[in-house]
Amino acid sequence: MTIGSAGRTGAGRVGAGSMLGVAIVDRGVADDSIECLESLLRSPQPMRIVVVAGPASAQRLRDWADGALQPPPANPAMAMFSTPPMPKPLALAEVAAANAGSGWARLTLITLDDDDGASPGLPRSLALRHLFADPAIAAVWLIAADMVVTPDAPAAMFTRIMATAHIGQCGCVIRQYHAPDRLALLNGIALVGPRRYPTAIGAGESITIAYDPLTIADATDAVAMAGIAVTRAFHDRIGLPRDEDDDLAAQLDWGLRNQKAGQDQLVVGFAHGAILFHKAGDGGVPGDVASRTPAQDHALARVTLQMAWRHQRRRWLWVWALGWWPVLARLARRRWRHAIAIVRAQIGLRWR
């Protein structure tokens, strides 16, 4: 596990005067991106925000920035974070995907060639490359488009990054948007047991649970991709994320690539004062086995094997052999579809 350092300070901090970059990849639901932006723009923290979107969403984002469109919050109980609307029009700079890496502004739209993201480079990587090409950016915070951000979250994230020595990645508190008194997760994922099975930290718990931020940081093997911040040092040393179409694999791969650096690995931080609300609810990795869908069981089994093959190949056969025990456990509980899902992952087949 990575060094726990939610409050560690000292040499190696990001230089003073740097800025926070924020990257949002629109997944074809522009109204989610707009709600996310309305919440972000309420923060007093200096930021450069980049949204990557296909043509249909890009047009709705232009209309929103011009003041011609204002979709309501998806949950009226969460309206406090995104209403009343920010004054319009908003200055919205536009950059074609092929030109990412130049022309920085407070709010930038990177337009993809089509709505499927078939563009030069992949959306998340495009946003990272664009922001880190700006020498003022010290770290980039990747926020899922279906998130809502509290007004003080960006400052809490940036403060933690600036205060933590040798930091590479930093996560936050992610709560469930439609059940805000429940956690989606704390910081990210721990790899548990002899198989190093991905388990979301704090998933489904009440927001009133007590926890030690240093312990959470220390337990985090992979920061949640839905709310991960990466520093310039991490970007330069570890590189861009892989598995762009699979957030679970991408976040695990990023974390494990850092861990393989051994003594030279960069610190994982936890900005426990930064609170986000995620519409996906469970962060993609429910902590409670009983709450998982067959698709989630398949995804967890598949990515466990995938990461073992990529990062610990000598252990792969052992991990594969242990992977049959969950099949037996599901069969014992007559959870037939879950058992089939794991079997398909074990033999290298897609779930659907």
C-alpha cells in the first residue's frame, strides 16, 4: 500500500502561485455536465476548467454558456449546489481536439469529432494533455460529469495537494447524489486479501461514520477515477491513464504503476474536506457483496485478473485459481446469474 499522508508536509511540495486544473469528460448527457459546472463555478478557488464533449453535448454547453439553456438539477434536494444559475453569458473558449495543448482560459470546451469520442487522442487524456501543457497548472482534478461539487471542495483539494510532500494522487469524499447521507466511497479502492480484490473504501456507509484521514490515505491502493487529482510530477513520471473506456481498470492501473516505482513512488493523499456527490451512487465498486449486480461481479473478477497479469504476472495463476471460490459462494446462495458472470470473467468472456 502507498504511504498514508493526508496531512504530511515538507520538501517536495508544489510551488506557490500554481493553479488547479479541472477536467470533465461529458458522456453524452450535457445536462449532467452543466449541473457539475454550475456547482464548480461557485467556488472562489482559481481554476482552469476543461470540458471534453462530442458535437451534441458541445452545442448544449454553448447554449448554456450563452444563457439560452438552463436545465434544472436532477435532484431538487441538491439544488443548493447549482442554483441560482451563474450570471450569463459566460466566456467559453473552444479548442478542437487536434489543437489541445494551447489556448488556456478559465472555462474551455474541447470539441470531439463525434459523439462517440472517436477523436485524435482519448477524451480524458486530451484534457490532461491540454491542462498540463499550461505551465501554471500544478495538478489536474478529474471530476466525473455526473458529479456535483460543494463550493469549498476545490480549495480543500488544492490545499491538501499544496501541503503534502511528494504527492502524486489525491482523492476526496464522494457521497451519493440521490442518497446524500450515504457514502459512495472514501478516496478510492483498497486491494484486499490474497487476490488483491478491489474494494471501495467506505462504500454505502453513513456519512456520520468516524474515520482517520491518514488511515484512509494509507489504505488507498487506487484513487477513484471519478474524483482523482494528479500532480504534474505524477503526470511526468507515471504518464497518462490507460484503459480509457474502463474507469475501474484505469484507476487501478494508474495506482499500481505508481506502486511499482517502489521507493520512488509518489504519495497518495486524501482531501477529506473536499466533498462531491456522485449520481452513479456506488462509485462502480460496491463494498457490500450482496448489493452487486452480475455485471459488477463480472467487472471486478475481470479487472482483478487483468491487473494481476499486467502488474504481478508471477501471481496470475494463483489469482485465477482463487477466483473460483466466489463462484462457489454465489452458487451456495443460489445467485445463479452472479455465478455465471464470474465464470465468464474467469474464462475470458465478456458479460454481454
